[in-house]
Amino acid sequence: MGIQKDKKLKNLLEHWPDGHVGTSPWLKKNGISAQLTQRYLKSGWIKAIGRGAYKKSNDQIYWHSGLESIQSQLGKNAHLGGPAALMARGISHYIRFGEEHIYIFHELNSKLPKWFLDYNWGNKVHTIATSLLPNEVAIKAIEYKGFTINASSPERGILECLYLAPKNFELLECYQLIESMQTLRPDIMQDLLERCNSVRVKRLFLYMAKKAELPIWKKLELNSIDLGRGDRAIVKNGVYNSEFKISIPKALDQYV
């Protein structure tokens, strides 16, 4: 049956934006049954990118379109975080040559769909399952290349960068980012630091904020932030900072 005679198919394709990923629940919501989905697949109007996810034939899809579908169609608590969130928000000091790495943060006990994990998006996509911070705090929807995705605020994003460091993200690069973040909001930063479940991350942020002489430093209420007890060795053979009881890379300690 041609598209002109199939009203459901015509309506579907007319309301399917270019570049978007359509999931099974979304198709069902738009009146497309599993049987019709199979018919359209066989007819070549749509193409499966994995189990339960589809694109229009000959359409180009992107990681951000996949993430938008996960958030809006499947209702998953997953968001763009860390350095990728800062990049998407236009914080231009995040400059890294080579392949662009994407970091998707989600709840510890949840899983992202296999189609998203397996698809070749053209970028290296890292999924981070963590309880670092509550899911609802300092995450806002942004417009990114024509798609609406939930992403960390700058305040949350920098803490996520520190969470990734030093294994996935250089500590010195984190510091260079923090140096540029002169407009961090004290109330949001205070709330995040009080809710943060990583003593290491909190100590690193406070060390860097003080070292960079950020305006926010003098506005934070340190007595309300649990910094734990004992030392934290961030790197092996590092330089010990007695104020925050952390061992940091020599290059960071000497950076001016």
C-alpha cells in the first residue's frame, strides 16, 4: 500500500521530525501498532536501530536525538552531564582536541536501553551510573542542535567533572574550567555540596575554588558541608594539601 492510501503512515511521517528516534511507546501513542510497525519496516518506510527504536529510512540520527527519546518518550532519569553538559551549555573554555566524548549520567539501579548503548552515534558515549547527587537537583532542559535534552547546570556539571577525574578527565583541565566559572550561583552550589555523596569531590571543588579565588568561595557556608574525616589520596605520589587533606598532582599544585 502506498503512502497516499495509508493515512496512518502519512500522518506518522508528517509528524516525525527529521533526526528524531521513535520508540515503540511513541509509535503506539501515535496509533501505530506492532503489526503496522512490522509492515512499515518491511516496506522500507522506517528502519530499526535496535529493539524498540526506529528512525525514518535514509534519515540521520544523533546521540542527542537518542537521549531526547530516552528522556521524553521512555521517561528515564538520564541526563547529559560532566564536561559534555558544560560544552552543550556553551562554556567555551571546555576545549579538547580529537573525538568528542559524551557523558550520560543515570541512576544506579536503572539501565539505559540496549539500542542506545549499541548504536554507533559517531561519538564515544559513556554511561555513568552513580548516586553522586539526587536526580532532580540542578538539571534543566536545554535546546541543543534542534533537540531538547536535560543537562546538568554549570554547578552540577563541574562536580560531575571532578567525579570523573582523574580516570576519565584531567584534574588540571577541571581546574582550568573552574577558573573560568566566575558566575557560579552560591545558593545552588551550596545545595549541591551539601547533598553530594562524595567527600573526594567536595574537597577537590573547595580546594580549586579557593585556589582560583572564585567569587563564590567567600559565600559558601563550609560548616554545613560534610567533608568527612581522614586523608584522601586523589593521585599516587601527589602533593599533600593539609587544609583539605587531599593529595593532588604536582602539576595542579604548581599551576598558576
